[in-house]
Amino acid sequence: MDYIYLALFIIVLTLSLVGLNKLDAMTKKRHKQAAYKLLETSSPDAQEVKRTIKCLRLYGGRWKKDKECIQLVERLQNKL
């Protein structure tokens, strides 16, 4: 019976890891879309631009940097 609980625990941990990775990817995509929307507007709100830059840096990666996020941050900083 203990082996069943162990197997269920491992399955739950694996599913939670997959779910968290999907949520992280969806959030990153949402922030990228917000950045593109801000770049298209003629005069975006400064606070919104700063918040988007902060989120892009957060979701851009620590060790493996996302080049698209880095470019978006640079373009948003130039927009300020």
C-alpha cells in the first residue's frame, strides 16, 4: 500500500511541475503581447511601460536569456 502512495505522490509532483511550466509560459507570452501593444501606441503610459519592463526582465530568464524579451526591454526603454 505504501508503494501506491509513493507512486501517487510522484505523479502529483510531476503534474504540478508541468502545470507550473505551462502557467509560466502563458504569463511570459501575456507580458510579451503587452509589450508589443505598448510599442504600437504613440504615447504609452510611463507607469505601464515600467511595469512591463520589470515583468519582461523577470520572465526573460536568469541563466538562459530570451533574446526576444531583451529586445523588447531595449525598445521599451528607448520609447521612454
